[in-house]
Amino acid sequence: MKKIDKIIKESIDKVVREKNMMLSEANNNLTFREFNSDMAKMGLTYREETPSGKKITIHVHDDGGQIKADALRQVKDKLERMGWFNDKNNFKLFPFQKWQFSPESITVDRIQDEIEAANEEFKDAEVNRVFSDTDNPLCVMEIGKKFNLCRSIDDRRPLLDIWFDAIDYNGENGTPRMRLDNWETVETECYPIKPDGTLDTENVIIENKSYGKKRL
């Protein structure tokens, strides 16, 4: 049984490898006319006289001449390095099937998408700078009487895993603190905020809500 399973697994792996090879092997039969048309659809323009330092060179005799696969690969690689594919609309414009590239072969930075999604989700939050007397853009967000930290007013991705009950500036030397109420122990945990947006978990102050006592 183990031998049969091994044979089946090897067969599946072979099919996957061959499929990936096929998808990553650029088209070697694309005409210059088709190439120009595809580039125009992507909003890119071909220039006969390229600027100094241009890395992509196309060698064809006429519009019907074929573009080498290496040239298509250069175009794809350069766009990827430029971050062109990070825009979802650009990604949709690229002729993956026609040029015979796998969409899965592209490395895409989705950070901007995450930022836009968070900014939309927390668009109604009240956002204020934590260290208002410095140029540190770190902000605190308040929504529904709950608090979290974010990198800036333009990047509202929550930095903390949980939402806290308050923020205050009564710490040592006026250090801002995130406060978390624990009603089971009738205590409040106060975490000093570091400039990088993390919490100082080594110097937590516990406030007894009944007696106002503090202990480390």
C-alpha cells in the first residue's frame, strides 16, 4: 500500500511540476504588433529611442516579427520590481495567459490594500497623536469607547491584538498608558506605550479599583 501511495504522490508531483513549468515558460511566438497592443492596454508605451539606462531592448525587423520570450520576461520582471503589480487594477491588465506567465509567480505587496481596508473600516474612529509634542506619527484610535494604537492617521491598521478601555497620561514623567479593566479581579492593568507602538509589558502597573492602590 505504501509503495502504491508513493507512486501516486510522485505522479501528482510530476504533473504539478510540468504545469508550473508550462505556466512559467514565456510565449516565444508573440509578434511585435501584439506586444505593442498588449503594452498599450496596460498603459505602457514603446519608444524606438529609449532613454539612457533603459534595461529592456526589443529586436525585431517589422511589426510581424516575433518577440523573444526573454524580452517578455524582462518586461514582467521590471514591472514587478517597480511594484506595478501591487495595484490590483494593473494586475488585472497584465496578459498572463497570452504571455504564458502564471499569476502565482508574481510577488505582490498587499500592504497598501490592508491600509485602505483598515482606513475604511475605522473611518469613523477618533484618531489623535499619542506623542503630540514630537514628530512621532503614532496615533490612538477610539471607537465605541474602546482604544487601540495605529501607525498614523493615514494608516489605521490596529497595532494591538486587543482593544483597551482607556488611554491616560498619568504615568511616570507623563508617559501615556493603555488601560485594561479586569472586573474579575477588580483591577486595572496600565501598560506604558513605547514610541514604536508596542507596550511595555515589563513595567505594568496594577491599580486596585476598590482602594486605588498600585503595585508593579
